[in-house]
Amino acid sequence: MFSEGDLAEIKLQFETQGFIHLRGVIPADVVARVRMAFDEAAGERLRLPRERQSNDGAVPFYDIPNVLDVDPVFVDLVDLPTLFPVLLQVVGTDIQLNHTTARLFYPGPTFTAPWHSDIPHVLGVSQNNSVNFFVKAHLFFEDLTPDQGCLAFIPGSHRYPPGYPRPVIRDMERCSAVVKTVPRAGDAILFNTHVLHMATDNSSPHVRKSLIYAYSHYWVKQYDNAVPADLERYATTPQRKQLFGVDIEGVPYFNRRLDRVEPIPLFSTFSSAARKVIRRALQKM
Ligand SMILES: O=C(O)CCC(=O)C(=O)O
């Protein structure tokens, strides 16, 4: 658990650098459960697709759909007691889960654009001033090797003014403006989605496995894969309800805060999130 002083330093680093590598924040028993559940859900997909075996560059990755419905351990990760205080610091008390991804990145070149922001086209936000707008947590449950598709960042680049040219970096391993992270099982890498970043090539012979949980504010439209189908089972606390986008009657989206939650009738609690789940079920038909 982080102390108040740790959290203040983490926030300082996050706001100045745009990312932070948090080591060992996922407890070992959770790491073990995630590893088993992930591999079981991935099944056949763990084997390299034929296209990748012949190295023609196709099928760079596979995302396991709706991971919150796959195993309870993936729901436990949304507000891990070790990590959630950090998310609260770097997003704010109106935090909501925005989307989830469970990814297998097969050996081969990277599939991400070099040095990109995820949100350059979002309107209504001054990205270079909004250091807490949209945060991703990449969660790792296996050790990675440096050549296994690790994330790299240009620290501080989330502060570049609009229109600032994208850097051209010839050799990132030798460039002092770049930080490449090499996570171990149990680590989380949090970043401001506007900081320039990329996944590096996976030139190892192994699939890179990771989870990506993205967080933003309650008023930002949430993806269906951020809401478990069995809400009554999982949305058991005010924190979970807010993360999963369960509205409180009479509380405007902009005013939602974790430190301002009052008990409310079950029906109104679940109605909006239930609508989302029904919509998702209908889309599958
Ligand atoms: O490493 C990945 O899977 C994707 C990295 C990335 O560009 C992102 O999460 O925005």
C-alpha cells in the first residue's frame, strides 16, 4: 500500500512525465489467478497464428472480448486496493472505467503507430493541460523480456502544445529522450493517453500477454466492455457502481464523486447499466 507521501510523489511523476511504472502492485495470488484465467480464455489463441509463423506480418494481436465476463478475477482488478488509490490520485474522484482489453501480442513488428497520442482528435479538452483526462493501466502478470513488445514513452510529451511535430527517432534504444519499460509479473504501467507512446516490436519468440484497463471521468462515454453483464453480483459497492457507470437518480453525470455517494433504491441504481447490458446482448444476436 502506498503512503500519502508516496501517492504525492507518484502524482508528481505522473503529471510531469506522463507515465509511471508501478512495480509489484498486483498481489502474487491475484497474478496467479489472472494467469490461469487469461490462458484458459485465450485457449487456442495462445498458439501463434499461421500468418505470424510465416512472418508475413498479419494478425498482430488478438483481444479476448468482454474480459469482465470471463472470470471474477478480471473484475477484482478494476479496483485493486493496492492500485486504486493511485488511480484516484491521477484521475480524480469522478473516476469511471472506460474500457478493458485483454491482449495477446504475437511475435512480430509492432501494430501501434510510432509515438502516438490516443486522444489527439478529442474535442472540448485541452489535451496538453488536462493531465488527468484519460489514463490507461497496462497490467502484467508475466515477466517480459526487453524484446517482447514492451511499452516505450517520451516523458513529458503530453505537455507539447497542439500541432507540435511528431518526433522522428532513429534508434530508440540509444535515444535519451525515450524510456522503455520492461515490466515483471505484478507490475502496472499507468500513462496519460496523450503522452507519446508506442508498443515496441515483439521480436521475442513469445506472445506478450497484457491487460489494459482505461479510466476517465464519469461524464465520458463508456464502452460496453467496461460493464460486467452480471452487475448485481459485481456492482456491490458505491465505488464499483461508479466505475461501472451505474447512475444515481438526481445526480448529474458531471457531479458524480466517490466521496459524495448516498444510498439509493436498487431499481434506479441498476436501470441505466442494465440498459447497457441489454443493448450489448441485443448486439450479439
Ligand atoms: O501495447 C499495446 O497493446 C498498445 C499500446 C498502446 O498504444 C495503447 O495502449 O494505447
